[in-house]
Amino acid sequence: MKNFASSSFRLRDASFEIRLVYSLFLAFILGGLATTWVFQFQRIGFSYERIVAYYLGGEIQGQMFFPKNLNALLEETHFHTFMMSVVFLILSHLFLATSVGRTTKLFFILVTFFSHAADMGSTWLIRTLSSSFAYLLMASWIGLWIGYLGMILIPACEMWLPADSNPK
């Protein structure tokens, strides 16, 4: 953690051992996010009709879903808020230690944050206000995929590729 106390710390300057630990962390996080993305596609689906059926009740490929009650939404929101805030914090710190420009850093961090907010909020909005918020949910998933892939791949490249090979 003392590495992050210095605003001039860069991942490429870290020792081999630190880069190894950070890279293994990124591999675990990528695996966790990949399973989440598979769950989204397989269980819920990436279409308006499937998202509406999943949250408001209906049939998806022969499987019946009951409307998500408010307790189920509260439980999902509670878990995601605590868990994903920690993942977001750690990945943001690693990402800030890259040499990419300020605009790129702000883009990936803010896209990821606001996509999380939209992800959590849209499930409530679908259930309580309008099924049209399924489009917001799909947009938030795309934002999360873009944001997290950038915050994982850019630090990984910076730690292991020569300086002139890194994305700027």
C-alpha cells in the first residue's frame, strides 16, 4: 500500500514481485467478472424481452421466472454495492498508477462508476416503474465491460510490455 502513497508511483516501475501479485489479482478479478458476464448472457440474456421476463416474470427458453420481489432486489443491491465497491476501488488504484493520460483515466473510472450506478438502479426501475429501463440495464452492462476491461488490460500491459508498447 505504501506504493500508492506516492503520486508518482507507476506500475512499470514496481518490483517483479509486486507486478506478479498485482497481475495475479487482475487474473482473479477477470475470472470473476467473466463468470458474471456469462451469468448475464446465460441466465438473464442480453435482450429487452429476456431482461423484462427475468425481472417482471415470464418465460425464458422454457424456464419460468417469477417477478423479482423487493426483498430480492434489496439483497442483490446490498451484495453488489459492498462487493463491487471494493473491486472498483482496488482496480481504480491500480489504474491510476498507469502512465495513460488523465482524460483516459477519468473516462474509464467514470464510465465504470456510472455504469455500476445504472446497473443497480435500472433493476429497481424495471421492477417498479417501467420495463423500458431494460435498455438502461443493457447500456450499463456494456459500460461495465468497457470500463473493467480497460482498467484490467491497461495496467496488465503496462506492467509487462516495454514502455513504447503500452496503450496511451
